[in-house]
Amino acid sequence: MDMLIEGTGAMACLFAARLSRASVEVTISGTWREALNVLKTRGVRLVEDDGSEHTYPVQVTDRNDHRGHYGQTLVLVKSWQTERVAEQLQHCLKKDGSVLTLQNGLGNKEKLSAIMGDKRVCLGVTTTGATLLAPGIVCEGGIGKVSLGKHPRIEPIAEVLQQAGFDIEIVSDPQALLWGKLIINAAINPLTALMRVPNGELLRRCPAHDLMCEAALEAARVAQAKSITLPYADPVAAVEEVAQRTASNHSSMLQDVLRGAVTEIDAINGALVRAGEQTGIPTPVNLTLWRLVKGLEKPNGQTLPQ
């Protein structure tokens, strides 16, 4: 078994570690040079819940040296990098190869499919959390499920992920799960990034809790207007449950802000605001969160230092 992982962040390192532990030959590709150097020389290091640490070997590639080599690819880059990755993957994949996106936000599958074709692109959603402690060093931040949309080429990827111990389910309507996760990300991620706190703090601070709930309710109204059937009946309860279950986790948006990286706010709250405009649903809370997080970013795309 082999797997190409596009990305070098928290989720990419987590999946790389668990796949490598299951004897899958993992190759990581990305643009973060510091992380690539660490992964190439030391492998990926996984910090377990009990504090123990284990290191797993991975390959590092320059994307241009394996034309037509890979059969299965996992895309875990930030949403703003999706088009670039799609262009490069065209040359790395075998003719019958497949790509699975587990990225946050809306529009990633569409961007990949526009360049690579629907036959090669699979959509999935995961509720597993991860915190990047340093380049190539990751701590799991809450065990979740990996839900994969039905697709003619999904079985080989599903088998590899099951081999690595992930809880896999095949679903007929991945868009519902994608929106379900989008709402949770929109309610939790920007607040944790702005407040510089782990997820669980949003439950302990009343003003933050109120904003989190309002953002979720707004987003759910947009989903309803788009005829999206969410995977839960109560968006507020769902967001509170995730914040509790991942209480110690640092959201991906918080991690981006802390290391001065570009966030995914455009593909999360920004996407919700745009969808709200299309459907006539007001989204003032999500609009404010979008603007506040965007206000942290420099004109060149990097975030402002603390």
C-alpha cells in the first residue's frame, strides 16, 4: 500500500503517522520547507494521549520527480492552496488514480474536479482533530470519524484508512456532512483564533458561547435555505458537543494565526456569507467574524504577529 499526502500541517502529519504505523508507504508533499526538511530527516512524530511519543518514517517528494507514480492521494492542504495542488496532481497520479479531499470549507472538491475531472476526485469529511506542536510533530486532538462519499474509486482509499485504524463510514450524501462540519468550523474556529484559546474555552466564557451559538444558528439557516439536510437536528447542541469533545484542541485556524500563516476564513465564514447573500439569509455574526479574522492578515496574505 502507498499513499501520497498533500500537505505538511497538523492533519497531514496525523494521517501520515497513523498510516505509516500501519505499514503504509507514505509520501508527503508540500511547500513548507522547514517541515519538509524535518520530515525527510527525522520522520513524523506523533504524541499520544498518554504523553508517549513515537516516530514514523515518511518519504518527501518534490512532486516533479514521480510523474504518474501515485495511485491514491489524500489532499489536506489549506483551501486557498487547492487549485495549485490540483494542477500538480495531474502529473503525479496514475491514470486510474484517485484523490480524496478531507479539507475544511466549501469548494475544494469543485476546484479539484474542474482540473482533474469528477472521476478522479472523492469527497470526505473528518471530525478528527490534531494540533501541530512543531514542524513534523503532531498531537491528536480528539478522535472522530472519517465519512467518505460514495464514489467508484473510494474503496481502495477506504481500505487503507481502515488499515490505519480510522473509523470509516461510506455515506450517500457527503454534502450534508460537509455542511455539518462547515457550521461547526464557522462557529468554533474564528472565535478560538481571535481569542487565542482552545476549543473548550468557548463553553466557559458566556459571551464567546453566545457568539458561537449565534454563528451556528445563522449558518444552519443558510443550509436550510439551500435545502441541505444537516447530519444533526440541533446545530447549537452539535457545536457544543464538538467543543466539549475537543476541549483541549487548538483549532486549525488558531494554529494558522499563531504561526503567521494564511487562514481558511474565506472558505468557511466567507463562504457562508456568500451563500447567505445568494439565498437572502442575513449572516451578520459570520460576516463580523470573517472581517475580524481577515483583519489579522497582512496584504501579502500572512497574518499579523501577536
